[in-house]
Amino acid sequence: MQGAHAVFARLGCAIPGTLRDDTASHGAATPPGNIAKSEANRGDSSIDIPVPDGLANLHPSWLRYVLGRERPEVAAALAVRLEAAGVGCGEGAWRTARPAPLLPSVASDLLWLLFGRLSDPNPAQQAFPADRSLDDAMGSTRAVLWHRLPGTVLWRALCERGAAEVGRSLHRAEPVMRARAMATVGAPWAQVIARFAAENVEPPARDRARLAVARAGAMAGRDDVPLEDAGRPGAEVRLAFVGLSAARPELSAAGPAALRTIALRLPAVVGRFLLEGGPA
């Protein structure tokens, strides 16, 4: 149960006793009462298996993060159950594996053990329309609670914040440095970089922006989870890291519960830094 152990550790939760002495057969996670269940239902994915509420609000990379650390045949069986409930899991090694013949009760127990603490039952309540201008979008993210932004809008807001900080860090920099940064990220972020690089930035603000960029580089340098797992271009993921580093005080002020919600709506490669208390 490596996936379960990793996720419980990230969330700061105690590992349930049923997972502490994991075995290759996963028998330790099966309550004794399940042994007496009828074998006739083993592996029947047509049987309705409840899944934790709110997994649809979770970024799918968290599901891949957990499933990817389980045995492929077990992960395949759980993915079938999740997708039957309308929760997409994306791609992974389990796609080519034959689903393990799990008893429905065992599948239910595993789903709750692995994903119960990851569920986000409170959908986002407030957001700005996707067609709003970048100026309006950046103003809106400061006027609302970050944890009320749905995942796609939250991601866009972090990237915009990151582009703004990159622009501030390049104030009075050589034109070639600005051009290189803008070419790397492309539209629409290049316009944000250009605008903030051209503004009058006080030295303390420029220094804070440069620190945010440096911290983002340390985040992106970790290789235990590839940037590609975010499902977005690498340059955009790096902008999100910059935005996360710059906005960390605002995000943390919302409290641990809100911070956890924000982390789980972001790709795992980014959100994990909020759960770990990464570079502040």
C-alpha cells in the first residue's frame, strides 16, 4: 500500500492499523468479516460500489499518484470502480493490467482507505468567468478566497501570479533576458511578463519576485514526480510554482483546511508542496 502510506503521510494523518503491516497479497487491509462474503461476486464490476464523495473535485493526478503506487492489477480493479462512479483516473500502468478479482466489500474498503481522506466534498462556490481579462482575473483572485476557486481557475490564477512575478524579477533586466522568458512561456503569459517588467518596480518588490523565482526553480528541480504529470506544458508548470511561492502567505492565511483543499485541486506535482509545507 505504498500509495496509501504516501498520501496519509502528506496529509499528516496517522496510518490506519490495517495498512501498517501491508502484505503482497493486500490481505492485511481486508477486515475479517469480508472473508465470509460470497465468492460469486468476486471481481463483478457491475455491482454498485460506493466511492468517497467529492473525488470528482480532486485533480486527477492525485488519483494517478495513488494508483500508480499500487500493484497494477489492484489499481486496475479500483480504476474500474472509480470510473463506473464517474471519476476519471487518466492513464497509467494499470490500463494494460488485468483487474484483480476483488470482492465488492474488499474493493469498497480499499477505495475508502486509499481515497477517503483525499475527497473534496465542497465544490468551488465562486469564480470569475474564463473570458475575463487577465487584469480582472488577477484582481479577482485577491478579492475572493483562494479555496473557493475551482481547479481550472485556480491554476490560471497561479500561472498569472507567477508570470507577474517573473516580470517584476526582470525589471531593468537586459532586453534579451525578457525576450527569452517571454518566448519560453508563450501566450498569454508572455504579455503579463512584458507588462510587469515594464512597470516601475521598487527594489524590495523586485527582490521578493526574484526570490519567488529561485524557490520555484528548487520546486521544479525535484524529480520524484515529473512535471509532465500535471498535464500542462513544463513552462506553465514552472510559472505555477512561481505563483505558488509568491502567494504562499495569502494561501496559508486561509488556514490548514483551505490549504488542503487548494492543494488537492491542483496537480499533485504542485499541490504536494502545500501539503508538505514546501518553500515558503
